Amino acid sequence: MEKDYQDRSSPMLSVCKRIRKTVTGDEEGRGDLCLPLDIMVEILKKLPAKSLVRFRSVSKQWSTIIGSRRDFIESIVVRHPPPKLPIFIFHHCVPEAFFTVSPVFSPTTTDNVVTIPRSSDSSSFHYQYSRGLICCSSSESHQVTIYNPTTRQVFSLPEIQAPTRSGLSSCFFGYDPITNQYKVLSIIPNCDEQKQTYHVFTLGCQQSWRKVKGIDDDTYPNDYSVCIDGTIYYSAYRNSGETLLLSFDIRSERFDRILVPEALSEAMLITFIDHQSLVNHLGKLGCICRNHSDTSIWIMDDPEKQEWSRTILCLPNYPLDLFGGDVDTFTGATPAGEIYATQCKYYFDKSLYVYYYDMNQNSFRRVHIEGGIRDKTNKRRCCVEVFAIHDHVENTMWL
């Protein structure tokens, strides 16, 4: 007589069946009948990300599949489209420097708090997002922290061997889909030798920074950057006052200068430094420039030929100036092509919003961030810096 039953105490249903056999009288044996690896992997792909993070502890094999296997992680990344509503990075400065990642704001949250080294100036912290991972860097201390919101894992990169007398650093973060690598690029000024030092860190492949050959010594990067298809684009300037658009190829680690029309070069030169940004607009490099007369977006339509087109935004009667000093310019683009602006500093003295502009429909809308409620008692004693992420995806990669 043979009796089959499924071990219902196991968190994984249908992956491994426990079979109990009764042969004769007292003779009884038990054995495990495990499914083939490819079937087990396909079943794991159907599970929620939170469950997958817990199931890493089942075995070394599962840990490797869930946290390191490329095809598995890719299936998790692409199985759901980015949510229509963004998630936010909320950077708090008191009582210590920390940030939280959430679709809603809570001034008293204690869950999923990521503590970072304290900096004397909150504006020295810079956040970048790429394919499920967040990079937090400090231009003063040159320290870099990587955070995975899916696994809630925090990874602090080792200290960079910076020059003895160094200026404020610039940090850029991106992912190359060909080599399946995340890299961090840090550019640190050497004040004694009047040049830049370039450092690269590859996640998962090394435990130290590497020095790489940079571009001209007389180029000083701004904090505006975006990563598209394995290339990091960022703006820079020279002492002569010239503004440049540069690129860093993640795979080859090669720097290049992007040719821009004279009109765009002039716009980047005369535009206030806080009134321009680089964005990924429907898979193409976009540069948003705002001055006193208008706001325009330049799109690089052909990366090979570096051909550009310009669109002047027909903004409604309430331009960004009317939002107050907490909204400087459009800071990004959604996967649907809308460009958006976020209240970069939230002082609790007003409601918290994200503003969207649809160039095709010439329509403007705003979305209230849940939890951002006006508090008249704060009186701007402290603020929270807000960064929006509109293309967030789940990623089970283990750092």
C-alpha cells in the first residue's frame, strides 16, 4: 500500500514532495523526490519578491539562484512594468543623516531606515537610481553607499584613496546590460596638482576602487547625470566658462565628449546651474534647460550621429517659478514620456506634490504625496530632501 502526501509545513508548495512509503508491517521508508532544477527555477520566478528574499536561506543553491543568477534576476526585473505612481527617497538630516524609500511620506518612520555617515552639509548628499539599486554618495567625504530596496540590503563601498588635499567629488552610477555590471564612477579633484582623479568600482567583482584614465584635466563635472543603455552622460565645465556634455561608457570605461548644437551649448552656459537637468526621455538623452524666458528640452535623436532636436515647452499659466524656491526645474521623465518636477526640499510648511507636464497633450497636473501634510508648527526648522523614482523595478540581486 502506498500513500503520498505533501509537506504543508514547507514554505514552498509543489517544489519538493515528501513521499512516505509503507512496504510491509513495520518496514517504512521516507525519501525526497525533488523536481528538476529548471522546473524549480520556473516556479521560483512566479513568487513575490519578498518571498524570494526569505527563501534565500533555504539552501546555498536557492541563494545563488535568487541573488546571483543572471537570467533569474532579469526575469524578476522585467516581469512587472514600473508602477504608475513613483516611490521616493526621503533624506532626513536630524537627528542624524538617514534616508528612507517609500511611496508615502512619514515624518516619524522607523522602518527600513538607512543610516549614512553624517556630513556637515546636507546638500553634499547625492542620490542616483539604476535598475533597482540606489546609490547614495557624499561629495564631502567621498563615501558611497548602495541600497537595494527589494532585499533591503545596504552595502558601503570601501574608502577611496583620495588625494591629500581634495575638493568636492562627483559620483555617477549606472548599469550596462551587455556585461550585466553596475559600476560607480567617482571623480575627485586634486587641489595640489590642479587635476582630477578618476576612480571606478564594479559591484560584485572587486573589493577596491580602481584608478582609470580620465578626460581633460580642465573639466569639472556637475551633478547632472543620467545612464542610458550602458552609458553615463554628465555635464561639466571648464575654467574658461565653457560648458561640456561628456559620456562614460560603462563597459569600455572610456570617456568621450558629446557634440551639441551651438544653441544648446549657449543654453547650458547661460542657464542657471540649478535650472537644467539630464533625463532619459523614452530611451533617448534629453537635456532640459530653463531660463527667464522659456523652458525647453533638447533630445539627442541619433546617438551615433549625435543629432539633436529642440522642443519649447508650452507651459500653463503657472510656471515653476510660482511653486516657490523648493522646485527648481524639471528633474526627470517618466517611462511614459511625461517630465516631472519634485519639491526637492520639504519644510513641512505646505503639502508635498510632484508636478507633471505632458508635452504631447500640453497638459499639466500635480499629484499629492501621501503623508505630506502641512504642519504650521515646524516653521522651517528642518527639512527633508525628496527624490522621485518613476522607473523602479524589483531586483533580487545580492550585494
